[in-house]
Amino acid sequence: MWSDDSLNGRRVLITAGASGIGLAIVDAFVLAGARVAVCDVSPESLEALALRHPIVLVVKADVSVEAEVETLFRTIDEEFEGLDVLVNNAGVAGPTGGVETVSLADWQRTLSVNITGQFLCTRAAVHRLRAGKSPAIVNMSSSAGHLGMPGRTPYSASKWAVTGFTKSLALELGPSGIRVNAVLPGAVEGPRIRSVIAAKAEALGLPVDEVSHRYTSQAALGRMVTMNDIANMVRFACSDLAASVHGQELVVDGFTQALN
């Protein structure tokens, strides 16, 4: 199945691709022979990425800042002369706690990165994608983008917004041949989920191990998913293997029906 070479030479932008899930996605696209550009807010992570993959174009940019997105896409034009794939991966976990404890600043920052950032990048990318080869967009949502998540209202609201944004884009851009899908990870093993678990344990006054068990047991498979699980789905969704996959919620969560 993965002998498919349709991503070879394709021009791909992955936001927040210098660490975590984004880095796993970068690895998958580099392996597939794509020409990859990455933006991130961390200079240190970008420096490490440049050492790991010298062929990757790295740009420091915050996707929630319009001027920085415009500069990012001008750089892509100069280096790649166009774009074929956009992976809107940038996101933040946001605060943990009851809605009455959430500050307006934390609420706004979560939505600014998680959904406004996707809007800004998509708006800049669309006319470039229309001229691209087999164009595709993948928006990173979450299982919290189709299920409620107590104690994480800003994050869940932002990820539900991503799902609605994706389905609306699919109807809008489908006639132009641009495929748009959302990938919805469940609990992904790594530093971010461990930080969320620690914060939730503190908010609930429970041991970290107990809250961690809730996360691993909420999926029918009884475990968290891996970053490579997510990267493989993103790669598939952008490849010609998924040529008729459009407007979908591609859930990678071990079959989770409720979030703790």
C-alpha cells in the first residue's frame, strides 16, 4: 500500500512541524519524497529540525499573526514557486479547569492558534493550491472536536470549530479539485498529553496515575495512539490513495466514545 509515490516532489507546508506530532508528520512526508516547508514558533526546535532534515525549508512564524503568515507564504513562493499540500497542524492545549476558572485571555489564545491560525493559513494557501498538483488540505482537529471534554472547554470548542471549518471548506473548495479533510487524534502519547494529565489531576485533586489511567482506558483499544499513527493518517489523506476521501473526520483514537 505504501509503495504509492504520489507525494514524491509535492510541495508541502506543515505548520508547527518542528516537534511533537508535527515532526512525525514531517518525517513521513520527507520519507515520501515531498518538498517540505515547516513553520514553528520555536527557534530552537527549528534549528534541531534543520539538522535532522537539511532539505526542509524552515521558517519562524506564528500562524495566529496575519503578518507572519503573509511572510511565510512569500517565502514559500520564493523557494517552492507554489504549493500542493497544506497541513494545518499548529495548535495549543489551552487551559485545564472548570469554565468559571478560564480567563478570557486563555480562551482567546486557544481559539486564536487552533482555529484562526488555520483560517489565516488556508486563506493564504487556496489560490496557490488551485494551481497545484492534486491539492489537499488536512486540518488537525481532535477527538475533542466531535465529543465533549469536561475541564477543557476552550480546547474542545476550538477543535469543534476546526471540524466545521473543514466540512465547509470541503463543500467550497471541492469544485476546484482541492480535497479537504480533518484528522482527529485521540490521546496521543507524548509530553503534551502528560502535561494535560498533570494539570487535570491537580484541578480534580486526584493522583496523576488515576487520571492517566482514565486516558488510556477511554479507548476501546485500551491505549493511547502514537504520533506515527497520526502521521500515517495525514500522509494517507494527502496522497492519491485517498483521491476520493473528502470532507471527512478521519478519527484516529482507538475508538473512543467519551472523553474524561
